[in-house]
Amino acid sequence: MEENLEQLAKSGASPIIKIAIFGPESTGKTTLATQLAEYYKTVWVPEFARDYLQEKLDSGRGICDIDDMLPIAYGQTKLENESALIANKYLFCDTNLLVTKVFSELYYNFCDSLLDKAARAHQYDLFFLTDIDVPWEDDGLRDSPEGRESVFEVFKQSLIDNKKPFITISGDKETRLKKAVAIIEDLTMAFQMGFTSLDFLQIYEHGVPLENIKTQFDIFKKGIQKSVLVNPATLNNGILKLSDADFEQKANYFDANISKLKLKKFVPASGAATRMFKFLSAFLNEFDFENESINAYINRKKDTELALFIIGMDKFPFFEAVDKKLKEIYPDFNTLGRDYKNYYFIKTLLSPEYFDFANKPKGILPFHKYATHIAPPIQEHLYECAFYATSNNQSNLHLTVSENHQAQFEEIIENVKGEIESKSNSTIAVSYSYQKKETDTVAVDNENKPFRNEKGMLVFRPGGHGALIENLNAIDADVVFIKNIDNVSQNNIKQISFYKKALAGVLIELQHQIFEYLKALENHEISSEKISEILVFLKKQLNIELNDDFHKFKLKNQIRKLKEMLDKPIRVCGMVKNEGEPGGGPFWVRGMDGELTLQIVETSQIDLNNAAQLKILGNATHFNPVDLVCGLKNYQNQKFDLKEFVDPNSGFIVHKNSGGMDLKAYELPGLWNGAMANWLTVFVEVPLFTFSPVKTVNDLLKPAHQPI
């Protein structure tokens, strides 16, 4: 036998992909190797030791011993190299030298240095570690089924110690084959995209579909087409203006139908409060405590926010708690000068040792001071939920949170929920979900190549709040109220709830009419007069006007087109007059298909170098306060798949910095922007007092967040 342990190197423009099937005895390695070879019409490398040891046993030379390890290794290497020469794109190895090395160490507590070196050096694109969830079979050469768990762990640890890329394969043989094929297909795609085996494993373990990454890379290379604004949506031109009587009628209509509806309030609450305290963090980093006064710093930095914070300090709901802590930390606090007091107040507020407010979720921070308690936003949302999202004495609140923050929300809710339920005569069910890791995106450098950290690993970034369309898609409810975590008011809760009910009334009135039309279209109970009625409804109620080509269609095509237009999820969005708040607004937008639709558009989606587009932006009269009521079910009471209604071309490319290096990241189409671009959309003007966001801590000084 040729005594050679050198593995045949990869060569050629399309080198074969080598998969090693790895694991203890009787774990289905041979079965999987033969299945995969048959599936991919290629060859597989059998286990040399089986025939070698059977021949030794049959010839009367005894059973396997330490001296057999090197001959087995030589034979296995020869078989693999011969097979590599005739393989078709893939080569599946039933075993390899690392298996021999593990058995040598396991049974004889020794491994020849030649075998050890070769086993470590042999490279495979991926290892499939076969699980011990299949029955042990006695073939006359195997030991016994005892201790399978410990042996399996030894094999697994050997892969880890030798930094081999592996995925565990479990299940029956059909399940294993299906899983293995899916992995191999993705691995092949990853190689075509320029990734390594270790990159692939990182992507696989993160759960991000490779197709998504491929699409994202195409977006980085081609860029994202900006939205084409045609006009701002204004009153009676895209934004519905309701009278007080109209609002009353809509709210009453909702109340009249509420018992038949399953309601849920959906609150994105995963964000930390970092931006709320950004100017305070900057102050702590940049203030020259020894050589300047705070007033000098304010003048030097023109920091009006800091000046306002200090002037209004005693009006913040957290003032007394921080003041009390300061007196515990500094017994002589009252004798300190004003600058010292203000500096230590800000430092204690943000210090990880004490309040650490900038790193906590915004939803649990103290927002409102009442006579008997301090209320965080989540408590106010519970009250609101009881006011307008209760049906048959049952309220449902769903929060999207960071997994490591959930316990903090739960603690607050547990303390206050009983009292709120008692006052509202309702039961409030609270559920949670997290932004799915598989919606994260891979960052790139300025040359659009995968960005890597100091350890050479790919860098994943959250896909933005647009990823929450997945969370919303999992909600089972007839009507869903959406509101941001920081948009709560200390006052006006009854009036705010009234307008939320009115928006819901607009929604279900529209739904009832749309469902009636769809059922008629489904049953072909339709006349030319009815079609004309639907066209008028589309134009007047949904701001959709079909072009003249529609009338040239045959009746069956007109029915198909109308069903296509009407059978969509619905969103009714409250809009407030624009008073300078940053963020998106309502516009008429020309799509890539030439159609004119109503959309909520963020500033980052607009070409600010285009004078005409800039002028349209400047003429906007209203602002999106993220006050939505959504219908997620169709006329057959089935849930829509919301992912089918996303505009994939409306995401964002953002520029960030990591470890001093520039990177580009892709954010998914925003939850109420591109993620809902293909919904039926209605904009309704609502009073400004329904919008009370807290973007910076100083917003807590506004009347909406102060006791009356």
C-alpha cells in the first residue's frame, strides 16, 4: 500500500466541494454518504477500515489494535484522493483521518504524530456531525451501544478543538437527507458569493437566508432608487378631513361592532433610550470640569438643550429619585456649588452604577409624575389598551422588546396590571416577541465587500424597525392598533382613546364595504353598474383611480383586476399638522409601475439634491405620528401574509462606523413605509394633542407630559 497521508489539493476553475460525514460508529454516516452521492450523481468515499479490519479478522490475525491506525489512515487517504479525481462537483466522505485520530486516542490513549498532523491538516468544506438519535446496530466489528453520549461528545469536541466547520445532522434518514441537501445548496451559493466555510457557518447559525444576503449585496452595488414625490398629501387631496360629528359617528360605529372583533394593540418597544440622552452623554464626554463652568460649556457648544434640561431639572419625574441618591452618595451634597450639583446629577442619571438611563429601554423609564406614583410609558400603554382595545372585557397588548429587556417590562406590568384591570373591568393579556435574528443584514465596506471585525468575522446589524413586519405578521387579530412606545400623554387619555376608536371605525366601515364587494366579485354576482360603483368607491374612499385601459378589459379580467386591487390588508393612519417634528409624512408617490399611490415617506427616501423633490417636501402640510389602525384579515377571515405586500425597493442604505472603520448597512423597508407600501391606505387628520413623542428627555417638560 502506498504510504501517503497527503490530501489531494483542490484544483481547477470549479473545484469539488468536499463534505466529510463525521461521527461515532453506528450513527448513519454510510447511509447519508450514499444518499447524498446518489442525489448529486457523484461518488462517495467508503470507510477503508471496515474492509481492512474484516479481512484481518477473517484471516485470523485478530482484532483492531494500535498498529492498525496508520495503515487505515494510508488506505483512507488513498481512497479519498482516487475518488476526488472522478467526483462530479461534490465528494462525500463516509469517514476521514480525524475519525481515525479520535478512535486512536479514545481506545489506545495514543495517536501517531504522522496521523495526528495529517488529520489536522486535511481540509473539508463542511463536516456533517451525525447524531446518536438512530438505533445502534451490531455488525460484528462494533463495540457496544453503552456510552454513546460520552463518545459523541468526544467527537464533537474534536471538531471544536481543531476549528473544523460543522453542522449536526439529526432525525431519520429522510429528514437527514432533506436537511443535508438544503445545507449543501446554501453552502454552494455561499461559495459562489465569495464566502468561506466559516462565513457560511456564521450565516447559518445567525439564521439569515442567503437569498436575502444576495439581494442585499445587489442593493449595495446598484443603490436604492429614491421615492418619486408627485405632491404632498393634503386635506381633501389624500388626507380625509372629518368633522366632530363624523368622528363621533365613526367611534360609535366601532363601539357597535367591537364585540365581534378580536383586538390587539401592537407597540414596538425594543429601542434603548440612547438618543433621548445623547446631548447629556456628549456633555459628560466633552465638558472640561476643571477649567470651565457649565455656562461656558453651553456657550461654547451652543447647547440650548443642556440649558433647558438644567432649568427644568426639578420638573422631571425622576428628579426626586436622583436627588435622593445624590445625597446618599455625597453626604455634603447640599453644600456643593451649583455646577457641581448639576454635573453630578447628570453623571448619576447616566452612570451604569446607578440609574443608567441611556442604556435602558425607553418603555420602562419614568415619564409621568402622578400624586401617588411615577408612570413609565408601558404603564400608560396598558391604560390606553384598556380604554380602546378591549372587546368582551378582554384587552390584548403585544410588545416587541429586546430579549434581555423583557424581564424589566414584566416586572413593571406585574406590579400595575391588577389595578388597571380592576379600574377598567377588563383582563389584559400581554404578549412579547423579539426582532428575529434572521432579519438582520450583513454590513459591507466602501467597496461593497463583506465588512469584517478585528477577528475577521462578518458583522451583522439589525434590519431596522421594518423587520417588525414579521412580528406583526404573526399577530392573530381582526383589528390591530399600532403606536410607538414613547407616544403617550399624561393627560387627555380619554380624548386620545376617542380618536383611536374613530380611526378603527373608519377601518371597519371600509372593511365591511370592501368585503361585500369581494364576495360579489368572487361569486360573479356583478353587473356593469356594480363595477362602476366599485370604481367610484376606489377613487373616493381609497384614493385609487384605474386608467382608461380598465374599460377595455373583458368582464372576467375586470373582475380579476378589482379583486387584486381590493383584496389587501388595510391601514388607516392618523396624520397631524406638520409643526417641524423630524420624520416621515404623507405624499402622493409615483411607483416604478407608473401608478400613483399614497405613501408615508421618510426624508431619507427622498432625493434632497433634486430641487423639484425638495420643493414638494417643503410643501408638506402633515406629519406621520405613527398612529395606525390595521386590518390584517381578508374577506374570508383568513390572515394575509403581510410579507407579500412589502416594497423591497424601499429600504435604506445607512453609513456607520465600527472600530474606527466605515461600513455600509442595509435597513429593511420601514414598518409603516415600504413594509406597508402595497396595503390599502387611508390618511385621516387627527388633532395634534394625540401626538406626544419623547425623542429627547427635554420633551418630558412639554405640557403633555407634565401634571395639570
